[in-house]
Amino acid sequence: MTSDAGGQPYDADLMAAVTELGAALRGLVDASVLTTVPADELRAAAAGTRAVTERLAAARRPPTRLPVLDDPLVFRRVYSPVSGVGSALAPPLVIRRAEGGVVAEATLGAAYEGPPGYVHGGVSSLLMDQLLGSTAIAAGLWGMTVRLELDYRGPVPLSTPLTLQARVTEAAGRKCVVTGTIAPAEDPERTLVEARGVFVMPREEVRADYFGAITDASGRPAPPRRPTDATATTERP
């Protein structure tokens, strides 16, 4: 067993298996959008994929039950579509603390394409929502997204290392404002996407309405104390 700092212990072998499957699924997604194999190969691959799906579906949790590896109190979310190691959708984005805020790196492949050769604008929005929320958490200011504004200053290239940065610019009561950017890693001052997010912590009665049905992996009531899907930052320099 192992644990994040301040988090509940988890099965390290299960985490390794989930991480391995997530990486394999991301490889499958990437291959599926780039492949040029003939139709009979595609049908054979579809049949194999359905067989794997049937194996995984043999035991399923209800949507209101947290995965056994998750710990919302330390924002360990293994199936987050942005940062989850077990998600076929996630790059995954790894976020770490930096002076004045947070920074992250990502390289987005063809599965995230919008205009030919470039990242879909909605994917940039998804990444920035996660990054800005994580920045608020890193500053001890957490909440749910109530407004997200993006300025697209240039297309974001596929298969290119990217740097994402963010910092809190305003904080008062239950509300905070966070700004951030996406830029090429080789030229982090050349902003391609600029974002501004407003995050508000819901009132107690609203949190109960939103999350009252959530349970932990054993089925016991476990509404999150911090109602957000943003992940914790790592402590790497």
C-alpha cells in the first residue's frame, strides 16, 4: 500500500495496473485515428475491442460511487479526462507548483485535432479549465467554474511539447479569479491561448444538493468536501 501526502492509502499494484491500461487505451485511440489498414483489419480490431470491453464490463461500479483509487480530499482522480492516469481521454496533463502559480506540460496527438495539424479549440478550453482550477487549489482557494473565457491568439500545434502556466489574480470570499496561458515549450513567452476563469465555492446547501448521492468505494456516503475535479499539483521543482 502507498499514499499521497495527507491522502488515504491505496493499492499500489492496482494503481500500476490502471496506469498501464490507461496508457494502452491512449495508444489505441492514437492508433485508431492514424491507421490506414484496410476494412477487414478494422473490423477485426473492432471485434477484439468489443471482447476487451466485455471483460472490463464484467464488474462495474455505479456512477455515484467513487473509484477505489480516488481520494477527492487530495484530488487524486484516476479517471479525470484531463489528468487521469487511467483515462483514455486524458493526455494526461501533469501539473506542478511553480513560483507564483502552477505550470504543466503536455503534448497532444492526432486524437485532439481540430483544424488539420492543430489542436481543437475545445480541447484547449478543457485543459485550461483544469489548470486554472488546480491553480486555485494550490493557493488554498477552491471552487467550481462559473465562468471561463479564452482568447485564441494562434493555433496550437499537434505533436509539439506545450507549456501551460497559471496564477491567481483575484481572491475574495468564496470567489477567486485565475488566469493562464498555453505556449510552445520551446518559446513559453509566445502565448497561443490566454484564459481567465472565475471559480466560486458553492454554499453548503448547494454542495449537498450537487453531491449528496456520492459514496466512497465501499458504498458509504462520501460527498466531497471540496467539490471540484481539479487535481493536486505535484511537489516537483
